[in-house]
Amino acid sequence: MPYDMVSQVVSITTTSNISGASLSEQSGTTADNRLVSIKTVTDDGNGHFAAGLGTVDYAGKQVSLKMIEFDRRTEAYRSDYEDSKQFSVATGDGTGVWQDNGKKGGSYGTASVGEEMLGGSSIVARYRVGAGVPRSHSETYKPAEVTMDLCPYTSQRIVEGSVQFRWMGQTYVDSEGVIYRGRTDTDPGIASGKIDYEAGIVGMYDYVVGGSGATDFQLQSLWTQAGQWSTASVFFNTDAAPLRAGAGGFVLTVVDTRGNTLTANVDAQGNITGSHMWGRVDFSRGGVQLMFGDFVLDSGLTAEDKAEWWYSATDVGAVQPGRIWRPWPVDPTTLRYSAVSYIYLPVDVTLIGIDPAALPSDGRVAFARPGDTCVIGITHGGVQFVPEVGQTFNLGHQRLSFVQVLDAATGAEILTGYTADLDAGTVKFTDLAGYPASIKVIGRTEVYRQIAEVRIDGKVKLTQPVGYAFPAGAVFSTALRFGDRFARVSRVYDQASWNGTTWYDGLDPSKGEATATYRHNDFPIEVSNLGAITERWALRIRQDGSTFDLIGQHLGQIASGSLNVDFAPMNSAAGAPYMRVRAEGWGAGWVAGNVVFIDTIGAEAAIDMVRCTQPSSPAGIDDRCWIVQRGDVGRAPEASF
């Protein structure tokens, strides 16, 4: 306290109010004639100081005190005229005499000091700690988002507007991707979370804690539907083909599952490149094979990447060293392509013999279909050599389907002079009469299977395993199935005469029947699967009445016979007769010009071959094909020829 500096107390003033607040003041001068004033102020218990000097915040422990006063007064001498000429003036008559003008000097009075500054460093506060007073305080807290999986057992998409669940005593519903609580027909409710309809995940960021805790959950409504599927590979054919090769001949775009548009780049060889793309275009047939993904370095993959379904350590380096294929799924419904194709002018029907309206514009026809029979085979042998009688040639493969001996110079097939063992894969030569200087022996290993599926990328799935390790170069062929086939005679009738060129479908009414008749019921015409062919035959009696000529509608006259002996004309291509006509069936009464017509049907099936060549300049080697007719192994009893 500054009391030790006071040499004389000049006054003590105390002011108090009714409420208990007080203000006291002690004034004095120090030894160096400084005026010192000490004031003591107390509050009224309600936070108010006396004389309006300030306030007290008990709870906040803060004091507001006025340190400056503007009402100080002091005694002072007032001089209204400070210049001497204000007290006397010259008379003005030129004598130099001064006279009093009647004005007086100043007087003593009070004057305002202006302000009083209290010394802040000399403040001493005394207070008493009271009992604690409760205070209210508010604080905003945003809890962490709570994630809930509403569809843990399905990958289907949630139907928008179908979700309702009760959690910790509150009911929540969804609308346009937002979860609301307290939503009614008239109240929009409070946005409490968000929902991912594709993943089935709900994230709650504004919720009320209650009920029996966070496990108090009840799913009241939720619908799901199959979502749009994605893929990482596509195979398809363009609507038109062939396509123009090179830039601009084929352009493709597709949107991936992240919303990015991918564009395919195709070079002149048909290779497809681009962002997350790898594939090929077959310009000739319009086939497109496209994979979506990237070859990524195995060393750059994380543990999470290697836990994905597409990763397999055995696939690393299978295509590119140190890399593995990582799929990049796309939305197939967004795939769009444009292609430039060639068109062909129509061909005259009379030139090709069939109506091409039902054929594709490029003449290509699908030859493999589900349910068809296919033949997978490869040819062995073909080495030129000089044969010897008794020599056994081993093709080096067992269980062959057939063996051929060919003239090494011309390629003509040799049918005699050897025996073949298909199971052992050997050929033994027994007679070399008429053989050329050198020959070749070829054999075929074949497997017959049924086609289960034909894919758009050209791959074929079979109903059974192949069962044989065919090397590269094996040929996939299709087989036309004709069912059970057998040779037979469909019709036998006689006619009085015939001009030798006109073939009627039955009896010529202008000629009529012959007097004699071949007794076909008693002695039927005999045919075999090996020798018979599909043909219309005519046996025309000569002038002598006992001999006849065999004339075929397509083969012409090929043989002659007699009514008195059995007639069996040989089919040299098969090594068996076309038919056998018994002598006992002729009877008597035949005259010159009478004809017996015989219609035979062979066991082989008719195949139409059409080769269409588009107008162009020839290039490359000639085309060729190989057509083989096959049948099951014969079982006894069967015909001897």
C-alpha cells in the first residue's frame, strides 16, 4: 500500500449505498509534494460496485472496474485580462497621460481538472471464495459414421425406396440415396445417413442413441433386384462382313464400371489396342475378340491384389514375362461399334444353279452347329518309297480309320495288291503287278464326336472328351449324318417299247406294258450296299429276243446279258455288282424292243457340291476339298457281295 509515502492526510471521504456497496477515499501529499489518493470500493453482493465504478462476474471470476474519472474539481485564479493595457489606456490628447478604464483583474474560483487516472499497478484486490455455482455449457459433437451392410448374402441391387429399418428406437427410411428419420407424409424428416444401392451399404452420420444400444436393429423392409452385369471379355460378329482393313475400318467404344469411356484402336493386321483393351478383329468374317484389362507386373501388386479372384501365381509370365492379366470390367450394354464393310453384286442364279438369296453376302455359311457330328483327324505317312512283295510298311500309328496306297507321281489310289491292318497301322504288299515305280502310303487317325456348343469366337465344345492327343495340324471337319442306309430296289416294271433316251417316272402310257413280265416277286432283283448305286436302269431286248443291253439314265449303256443266265454287271469302283438278275425270273414271250425298267437306290447318300467364285483376279494356290463316305462295320448275317 502507498501509505508510507503520505506525509499528511488532508481528507477522508466515505460513501456507501443502501445495497451494501461502499466507496471510501483517503488523500494526502508525499514529501515531494505529490498528491496521493487511495480509494477502496466494495460490491453489494450482487455484482455491482458503489458509485457505478464497475461490476463483478462471480461465476466467470472477472472484475470490471472504472480507472478514470472525469468529475474532479480544483481551486484556480481566473484572469479575464492578462495584458496591462486592459487596465489603463492613453487619454488620446497628446499629453502622454494614462487613465484608468475601470476594468479589474481576475478572481479565485473552481475549475474542472478534466480527468483523473488511477494507478493500475497499485491495485490490491481482496475477495472471499464462495460456494460453487452450477453453470450450463453446450458443445457440438459429430460422431463417427456407422456403416451397416443391409445385404451381406446377396450381390443384387437394392430397389430404391424399399428400405425401412428400426435402429436404437428410431425408424429410418430411404429416399433418393439418403436415409431419413422421422419422415412422414407432411414432414421431410432429418437426413441421417446415405445408402449405396449397388453395394447394399448404409452409412449413418446423424443418429439418435437409445433403445438397448447399437445392436438394437430390426430390418423391416428391403427389396432387391438383379443388377446390370459387367464383363471383361466380349466376342461377337459384326452385322456385315468382310470389313475394310486398316484405320477406320472398325471403331469401338465402351464404358467401364467407373464411368470412363474406352476407345479401341485397330491396326491394319486387325490387332486391337487401347486403354485397358487387348484383342483382334477378323476383317474377312467380321469376328471380334476383345478382352478388357491389362498385363501388370507381378512385383507391383499388393497383398490385397494377390488375394483377388483373378490372381494365380501359375499365370504369372504365361503370356508376358513377369506379368499377369488383370481384368477391367465394363458395362456391355454401352458397347458401340461402327464398321466399314464391302458389298457384293448379286450373281445370276443360272450360273451357280441355286438361289443365293438365302446365302450370306460373302458366301460364307456356318458348317458347324450344336448337335452335329464332327470328325477330328490327322494324316500320317506320305513318304515315297519302292515297295517289295512281302514287305510290311508300318505307319507308326495304331487304330487308324483307313489306309490309302497312292501312286507317288500322280496321286492315284491303288486298290489291290496289299492288305491293311488298321489296328496295327501296317500295310503288307502281296502283289505288285501293275504298280508304279514308287508309291506312298497314308493313314488317318480320326475321332467322331458330337458338337455340344459352337461359340462365336470359333471354338467348339464337344459332348465327350477327344481321347487322343492330336498334334498341331489336325483338321476339324463336320459330317453329314444320313441315318441308317441300305441298298434296295424301289420299282420294277416292263414296257412294250422305248426310244432309249426318254425317261418317264413310271410307265409311258403311249407305249403300254409288254406282253411278257419279269417275275420280280418270285425272283427279286438282288442288290448290296457295296455295289448298288442310285440309278434308273433299263434292260432292252435285242432283235434276237434273248440278249439285252443294260442302260443307265446317268451311266449310259455299260453291259449286255442273256435271258438264259444270271446277269450281274460289275461296279469296278466298288468291286461288287450293281445288281444281280436271276435267269429264272424272265420266263417266255419276250420280243425285240421290250424293256424292263429297274430303279435301284444305293446305300450312299447324295451330296450336292456347289463352289461359288466371286469375280476377282486369281491369287494364291487352288482350293481343294476331300469328301469321304463312311459307314459302320458290317455284322453277320449280311450279303456276300
